[in-house]
Amino acid sequence: MKSFKIIALQLMDQQQAIEIPLTDGLVINMESEDGEWIIEAYIDKQFRQSFQEKYQNQDPFEIRVVITHSGNDPAPFTVQVHSIQELDQHISVLLKGKLSKKRIEYLELLLNELIKEGYNGEALRAEFKNRMRTKKASKDNEKLRS
């Protein structure tokens, strides 16, 4: 087993990244034959309903996780909510799943998203670089639409 600290967590909703502010988090590569990973996110209670719905439906969904430091590319996972534990003002969400896409597929998704948002030329390059480094996709999307 290998474990990594989570720096950022994003829920994917129809190819849009929704940033989930983390208080703390951990990713564990179980190094099993089936490639299972365990992700625990310690987040504010305000996100309980989103995860509760996913827990009740037990439908797999996509997330992106940045580990170790913010300069790393986000790792895409297909996960299911295994459990939700309430703790004071926070919840601990335990997810189980597998890596879902190769890095190149993520880069293609990001590039397509930026083009759909109207970026081109130097602005496209700059925004692509920004999102790869800062992982603030959802905040940037909201600014662009305003």
C-alpha cells in the first residue's frame, strides 16, 4: 500500500470541475490486482447532501484528486461513496474506486473545456497553464460566465 496527502478535490459534473474545499484528505493505493484506491476527504458539512445523494444512489461518479503538492496534475478517478461520517462541523467521506483516465485523456478534456468556454490563442495557452498549476477550474469558470 502507498498513501498520499490530498491537496485538492474536484467533483466532475458534466465535464465541469466543482472544487470541494478540503480540510484534510488521504489517498491510498491498495496495490491490488483490481487497481482499487481508497480516498478519504475531510470536508465541511455543507457538502453532505451532495455526497449523501451519491451514497444512496451508489452510482459511480468522476472526481479529480491532486496529491502531495499543488504542482501535480490531478488524477482522475471513478468512485463510489463507501461511507459518510459526521464529525463536529465536518464530514469524513470515504470513497472507493479506480483511476479512470490516462493523463493524456485528462489534458484533452481540459483543452476541449477551455475551447468550449471561448478561449483561443495566447489566452488559451495562459488559461490552460493556469488550470494545470492552480486547479481552480470551477472558480475560473464562474468568473468567465459573469
